[in-house]
Amino acid sequence: MSAPLKLRSDFSAADLHCLARSSEDSDQTRRLLTLATIYDGATRAQAARIGGVGVQIVRDWVVRFNEFGPDGLINRLAPGKVPLLNTAQREALADVIEKGPTPYLDGVVRWRLVDLSAWILENLSVVISVKTLSKVLRSMNYRKLSTRPKHFKQDADLMDSFKKTSQPVWRKSRSTLKSAAK
């Protein structure tokens, strides 16, 4: 069995008690008080019982405390998964979306997630699922909206001449006529 790691010499049990009182993070407070018991002469097993954890966890706290000080005992966020598309690839995707598809080159008249996923695979060499691509596009502030398709030879002036111009005839319904007669 190896010797336990030594705690930093620039802190004492009283310092850790003072830091624990001023801390607003309950997990950090518990860890500081556990390490303070070690400074007071308790064994690692006793400190683990006081902290409500195992001896290995106390060892991890000692390592973090020795390296980063009291701030090392605050819970950190996990780094998370590396994004599939880097910044340059996201910018290229945004450019393609803004320009829109070219029907004779891309084979589509509007971008769907499936089409964009195929474009990403072909041009950026990244395999991305439709669901993940949807999340990426939402994080880039794109929404799943599409305009109604419009034929390229459509004439707006000619469409106005076909619109109905007669006024609708308004009549009272029968139920209001009966109630008015009473």
C-alpha cells in the first residue's frame, strides 16, 4: 500500500473551515470540510465517511485541491462531444443554404434535411444524420420553414385578372331571424 498524497502546505484546517463558510456551492463546502478533517489528523477512511464517499474519491479531491486549490473542488461541466462540423464547415453550409439549390446541378428545388445531409457528405466528407443536422441548423438559427413553390414562368399580373372581384352576399342566419321575430 502506497503512502497517501500529502495536502498542500499553504492551507490549514482553519483556512478550509473559513472557505467552507463563505462558499455558496454545497458540494465544494462538503469537500472542503472533508479535507479539513485530514488537516486535523483524521485518516483518509475517516474523512471518506465524513464526506459520504469512498477513499478513492477523497484521493481525487486531494489531487484536484493540490493542483487547483479550493476552486478545484467546484463541480466542472464535462467538455461534451466534439461537434461534427467545425466553424469553417458550418459557414460553408450556411452559404449553401442562403444561396439555395440550383435545380439542374443539385437535383432539388428546395433544400430538405436529407438533401443537405447528402451535400455535406459529398462536399465536406462528413457523415451526419438528419436528426443531428436538424439540431445543428437550429443552433445556427435556421428553422424548418419553406415557402410555397412558385413556377418560374408565373406572371403576377395575369394572376390578378383571374381573382374573384364580386362582393359576397351577406344574409342573417335562420337562428337569428327566429330569435329576432320573438
